[in-house]
Amino acid sequence: MNRKRVSNKRMQSLCGEIHPDDGVDPTEFFRKGRKKNTNHRKAQQLCHQVADTLSLVLNGEFGEELRDLRIVSVTPAPDASQLLVLVAPAVAGSAAEPQVVLARLAAAAGSLRSEVAWAITRRRAPKLLFQFVAQASTGEVEP
């Protein structure tokens, strides 16, 4: 007889009626349901550090071509090894073309990643994925 499975014949000899929870390991039965926590504190802390670093770097070192951008948010995509960076024009009425902005960010991605690596304390710097979003008139962000 397997340790995990208890035969029905043996269970019937020990009790009057068999219920669905009979024969279940008590450590499994009384274990609190563990939900997968998607709000990881360390990942959120890393995203905040990366957002601060990128906003400082974009406003200071890259001149006029990327200075008119602001960091909207940084989120793990799908985990902390890759980060999705949402950028928007700093001025709400700016007519920046998304293709031009993304091309400039792609050209500067190596420098931006090295600046992020210098600012954070990790063995490996996360890969940065950029997405341009347009600012709505109500203050909300539209992708």
C-alpha cells in the first residue's frame, strides 16, 4: 500500500462513513491557501530605482533628443530581468512621433542600461523595453 493513498477498505474499517476529506494528509488539509503574490516588494523597489535613474539620465546627459521625455512608469515584464519602461512627452501638447522617439531610445538603450546598472545593486542589469504612450487630455495615459 502506498503511503499517500489509503485504501477504501481500510478507511471503512476505521470509520462509519467515508467523506471527501478522509484519507487526506492533515498537513495538506490544514495548510493555508498560498496565493501567488504578484506584487513583489523587491521588484517594485527595483522599478522605482530604475524610474528615478532614467528620469535623471534623460533630463541630463542625452541632450535635446531625449530631454523632452518623461518616465511614466516602470513595471516588470514578465519578471525583474526585463523591465517595461513607459515614456511620454514631457509637455502635454508636444507632437512627438512615436517611431522617432523609440528609434532614439533604441540607439541609447545600451547607455541607459549601463547607467541603470551603475545606479542599482544587482549582479545583472535588467533589460529595458521601451514603449511610447500618448498623454490624454484627462491626465490618464493611453498606450
